[in-house]
Amino acid sequence: MTGRLQTRSGALEYVVSGAGRPAIVLFNGAGMTLDGWRALHPRMESLGTVVEWNRFGIEGSDSPGRIQSGAVVIASVRELLHYAGIEPPWLLVGHSVGALYADLFARMHPDEVGAVLKVAPADLERVPRMNEDSIARSLGKVQQLPARAFRQNLHAELVAVARIAQEIEGAGAFPRDVPVAIVEPTRGHFPQLTEPDAVLDALERLVRRSRRSASASRGQPA
């Protein structure tokens, strides 16, 4: 299913594939399009319902309006998921800056999150010092896209990183009952493209944990 859904902060482009629970919700890195997850298909779709979406300023989603704080991004994707009929708990997968949004989401709405997978998560101390032009060149090579296709999103999100860091700090501790895993890259910053099996293996383990937890909460055998 492919669509474009209106939220209070603007319209978001999304794609839903696969079937079953848990719903796996992907958070792109800054400036990344849905194509950045291509190497995880089709195996990822065998693990559950997969929700891919472009944040504001990318491809078919609206241009960013308000500053792209974590609160704005999370409120928008929650609207998208509810309107599209994708029920929690959700397994969140975030790449780079996307991992910051996934982390904050779990802190703000722990009852809606079954697990979190962080793929090459951004270092909050380093991101503000990164050169936007250099990042844009790298993204252009990885995605084989002109910078104009993603520069608006990249700029808006790099500007907001300091605020996201404050939001994470102010949201309290990461919930102890939400499983979390991290995939660190060994060959570049995009392990979902260069090392997809490592990402998929970690995701599969989290899916199994999420299903066991859901069964236990319903009083059913795992």
C-alpha cells in the first residue's frame, strides 16, 4: 500500500508492505529516502508489517514547516500510523539521526513501542559539528540522487539536532521494559546497505522478543 497522508504538520508519503505483527516502523537518516532500506527487502517483509515513510522535505512528503524537533516528527508519524490503521506496539528501526527520533519516541510513548533497533546511531556530540555540504555529497553518492532531492530535509534536521538532544534528556530514562539493540557499522555509515544481513539478524531477534512479550501479556504461550 502506497499513499500520502495529511497530518497537522503536513502531508507524509508512506509505503506499507508485508503482513502480521509486529509492525516495523522505519526512521530514515537525515537526507535519506526510502531507497536507503532497499537491501533489507524482501526478508524484512517476512518478519511483519513494514511501514516506510519520508519525513518532511523528502520526495513526496511536504516541505518542512515548523522546526523539525523530535516532538513534531513523532507527533506526525503517530498520526500517520493511527490514520493508516497500523496498531501498536511498534518495533522502531532508526538509522543515524533517525535513531534519535526512535529513541525519543520510546521515551515519550513506551506503551506503544515493542522494541527499538538503532542502526549506526548518530552521535549527538558530533552531529552539530558535521559539515552539511560534506554530508550532502556522501548522501548523493549513496542514493545516486542530486542534492536538491534531499537537501531541504537534511538542512532542517541538522538545524534541529540540538533541540532533539534536549528533548531526549528531558524525556527521562529509556524505558527498561523496551528491548533495544544497536548495529554499529564496520564498512561505512550505512550498514543497512553494506551489511544488510547484520541488520536483519538483529531485527529478527527483536521481532522474536517482541512477539514473546506480546504473548506473555495476553497470557498465551510464547
